[in-house]
Amino acid sequence: MRRTSKLLIVVVTTIAALGLGWTLGRGDRPLCPPALQRLVAPEQLAPPSPVVHAAAGSAALIFVGDVLPIEDRDYLTAVAPLIRSADYAVCNLECPLSERGTRTPLKLNPRGGVIPNEYFFQAPPSQAQRLANTGFDAVVVANNHIMDYGPQALLETFSALDDAGIEHTGAGPDLAAARQPVVARIGAQTIALLSYVSVRTLPGTEHFAATERTAGTVFVAGDASGNPTAHTAAMIANDIRAARKVADFVVPCFHWGIENRDSPDALPRRLARHAIDSGAAMVIGHHPHVLQGVEIYRGAPICYSLGNFVFPTPHVNTTFSAALEVQLEAGRWREMAFHPVRLKVGAGDPIPAAGNDRRRIIDRLTRLSAAFGTTAMVVEDGDGTRVVVRNSEQPRERSELLVVERESFYVSAHESLDGMSVVSFLAWGLDGEEKAARRLEVVVNDALAGEVMSILREIYLDPDRFPIHEVIGYDYRTIAGGGGRMSWHAAGRAIDINRAQNPMIRDGQYTVHPDEPPYEPKQWRPGEDPLSITADGSVVRAFKRHGWRWGGDWTSSKDYQHFDKPR
């Protein structure tokens, strides 16, 4: 629940990039004489707003397992600093937060007695605010106890969570609402949570399952061989694909498996893989009440069971647990760390594990994860001792924009002139020696706007992170030394980038066009000056990939800043 800002994107508007004061042409035909054109020189611009560097959008998530705070007291004091250290914290709320409702018939025999091995749980609504005070931002509620006291208690749970500012998914007043993900923006990244419960955790689904008209939770099912049913597979795939449209990192959470088992059975393993094949970035599991190992499938982690986290129980073996911290960067997981936790026997309060308890938890996690081929390291430093799994398969180059980044790439019609469009985009800029993203705009011909946006997106996503300090598109002017012929800038079919560091050279002399904003040319130093365009770098590659010409390839003169695409 850490609220410190980790923003990647800072909006910087430069007058030259916006085209304020520009006189534009229509289509490919320049309409206005050069005398009417006025551009603002770079040195006249207001300095850009400060940028915030955030390592391509880093964020820390914390996930914990089953939380059952049945008494009206604080269970979480000892672990609150850990929970609050995260940008976003999530738990499985194992019971309704309500003191009302009626016990569900699903767990009762015909005489009104409780079916063997079934239990009824509920906690006071005040626990919602305690969860929020501890640092939890969201809860998943698709489990085998959330409907213990029926729809009235479920709706009261939602009211308590809403009042405390805690988001929830996995149950709802109807099936559509229950399947709605929690979507949260954390700095520059957006995550989505989904929540499901296996039918095998209950004697049936009656009185628990949400329908089109009744409240309840979301069930998943498998066949006798442990494969997801066709209905389950389609629902999971549809939910994840829909969530991927609005989130960078989609995490389905499943209440599944067999209690007190070291390893998952077939259905959880196949559900998890199907979720990842459908676009999930990570899978979280709970219900077995004990920690299970971590599997990496197609680069995505599957945490089959996070065990108990707040659970009043006399069973000692279910009191060894951990909080899972996940470090995200640019929409991918970079590292996972399990912080060992021991629950007080009987009371259920989690406390940071120490001594033999800590060693027992570490040994269990490393051993059970190794069975899946996952290498887990034990790290001990100022943050304590934890089990760490690092993402060794993460590619260096990104192929997709974060959701928050997507919103900054778009094309709009120019307000005052037909035939020209404004391309808004993100570009890397220099903040001292660091690089940070900022928003820029450039005016180009309508016919090229979509292509230009694609080019600028490719430059932004390239691992080089080439910094664009200045960009000029449409500019009504002639060609330097061209005998009065119009430049492709006048048709909106040319772009100049970082003019000072990528000068035009004619007859061995630096040349500044008399009709463009003045600037002081510097030496072209590719590989040394970060603002100089290199012949084999990301900028030239992106433009040439789309059929544009680069002035650095000219023979009679050189114009290293210039790219154009004639008709």
C-alpha cells in the first residue's frame, strides 16, 4: 500500500512540437507563403517540467494466502510494515465480513447439522478497515467460505470492503459482476486480478455459485482426468483476454487443490497452464493451507499455494507460511521473494519467522520448487532472509506498451487545417544522466500519421532508449540550396530530430536553414553524444523499416537530423 509515486510518464509540452505559431499546408500542397510562417526558437521555450525516473515502470506487489480474522481484534500488527512496503497488497479473504445472514444449506445435512469436514466462518465487518490499515489494497473472495452465510452476508462484506477502500473480485451480486477483474494502476503499470474457486473444494455449488440473477462466487471445474471443462476453459480465456486489453500484468487467483498436500494435483497444474496460455502473467493459488512450490511455465510463475496467513488453527503444520513479494518492471515480473512467516498456533497471528521456523519454511519452498525445476536462492541482507526466484527468461526488448503508455500514443486531426494530423507520442528524454519518458507531439501529413506513430513507438520500445530532445515535422520552407523548391517538410512528409546534435553539412560547412528556428549546430558524434543519431541505431532502423530516407545517407551533403518519405 506504499503510496509514494513511481510515475514513469511526465507530460512535457514544447511549443515547437505542438506547432503553436506554425502555419500549415493542406495535404501535400503548401498553402501559405513562407512570410506567414513563424516558429519559436528552442531557446525561447519554457524549460521542460522535471521528469521522474522510474526504471521503466517498477512496482512491488505482495500476495498472501488465506486470511480468516474471525475475532474483533488486530491480527496483523507484526507484519504490517512488510505489507505496507508494497505498492499494492492482496490477500484471499476466507470468510464473509458480516454478523448477519443464514448458514448455507450446502454444508448442512437434512437434519440441519453440519456435514463432516465442513465449517462455517464469518468475521466482523470492522476487519475490513483493519485490513486497509495494515496496507491491503484488494482481496480475492472466490473461495469455499465466502457464501457460508448466504447472499445477505456477502453483500454486507462488499459494503464493508467498499467503505474501507478495499477492492474485491471473485464474487458479486450476479455472475457478470463476480467475474469483473480488479484493475489497478500502480505508478506506470496496470495490473488486473481475477478470482476463481474450484468445485472440488465444496460438496456442490448450490447456494454458492453466482448466476445471471443471483449473488455468489465464480466456479471452475475439471473432468475426471483433471482437465478443465470446456466451459471453464472458455470462461478463463475470455476473462484473461478481456483483462489484457486494460492491464499489463494479469493475475488470476485460484482457490483449488487438496488440503495439506505438498504438491498440486492435475487440475491446478492444467488450469494454471491454460491461464498462462491465455495471456496471464502469473498465477496465484491457495486453499491447501500449506506452502507449495513455484513452477515457471513459459516464463510465467505459478505459485500453487501460499498457505495460511491469518488462520486460527491448532494444526501446527499449517502455521508455516510466507508473504510473496513480486517486483514488476515494464509490465513483467523481474523477481519474486518469499518472506517467511510463522502463525501463532491457535491464535492465527502471523509474525516474521526466525530461527528454526525460518529455516523450515525456506527448506520447504526451495525443495518443493526444485521439483518443478525452479531454482530458488536464499538471500540474507538488511531486508531479512527470504527465498528469491529471479526471472532469467525475461527478454531485454519490450514488444508491447504499458497501458498507461498506450494512452499517450494517438493521432488527432489538427484543429485549424485539413490534411495535417497531430501525432502524440512518448519519447525518452535525459534527466541528468538518467532517461525518463515524456510526451511530445509532431505535426505530419494525414496519410503518414499512423505510420509515424508506429515509427516513434518502435523507437520508444527499443532497448537503446534513444532520447529525443526535439522533433519537427511540418514546416513551411524551401530546400536549403534547392533553388526555391519546397522542402518535404512543407508537405508534412519530413521529420527532423535533435537538430543541434545532428547537423546539416553542405560543402563542408554546418548549415542552418534561414526559414527554420535558429540553433547552434554541434559536431555529429554518434556513439559519444547520446542525442546524436547513429547510422545503425534504433532511430534509423525504425524509419527505414517503414520506407523513409535518412539524410545521413546522402552523398553530396549530409543532414543527419532529417528523415523524409516522398510521395
